[in-house]
Amino acid sequence: METGEPEDALRAAGLKVTRGRVAVLHALEGLPHADAESVFRALQPVLPETSIQNVHNVLGDLHRTGLVRRIEPAGSPARYERRTGDNHHHVVCTSCGAVADVDCVVGHAPCLHPSDAGGFAIDTAEVTFWGLCPSCQERTDRAPHH
């Protein structure tokens, strides 16, 4: 999905355009895979009157209307991103928790097909790859070996 102008995206999703919603969408442009706390900190300079609860509410509204995607890597708070609609996957660093996008493994959504879906009509597949990010690999390589 094209991210476009936040105001247009909000209107198209049937949401009222508010300073908070626009600010959260702008923040997520520069902070893909951010948790609510990171979004809250990013908003402090532009919306000092906002609260962490308001950020959670806005993220919930944006997620429900499909304007942001919510991912929940094991052991991490929920993360949010503006990249939606393409059924991409994620890779998470097992050391520092960094998250990056991984394009669909093969073909179109859901791009993975279970051997038996139990009668379900599958729309999407969510895969999380785990490993060490380049920075953590470099630190591991430089660590003294005993």
C-alpha cells in the first residue's frame, strides 16, 4: 500500500483527521517497526500534551482501519509500521531486537501455503525469521574468544 499523505490516508480509511493521528503516521514513516513507547517519545517535541495512552489509542485506530500493520515478535512489545497490504515478513535480531522487513518469500500473498489449512481460507502468512543483525554479528566477531 502506498503511504501517501497522512491526511488523505485517514480520510480514505474513514477516520477523522486529528493532529495526533497525523503525527503518529509521520513518526512511523521515520520509525518503521516502532513500539508505542518509541512513537510516544518521537511525538514529544511536536505534541508535548499527548499521553502514552493516547498513542496506544491512535495506533489501535490506525491498525483497525488497515493504515498500519501491527507485528508482535515473541518477547517484544507490539511493533507498528506503515508498510501494509503486501504480506511481507520480518527478521528479528535475537541479540538486540532490531526488526527488518523481508519481502514475500515466493509469489503473491499469502506466498506460503500450509499442507492442510483445516478448511480455513488463508489470506496472509506471517513469518518471523530470527538471527543476528549485522551489528551484533560484528560485535560477536570482535568479542575476545576464551
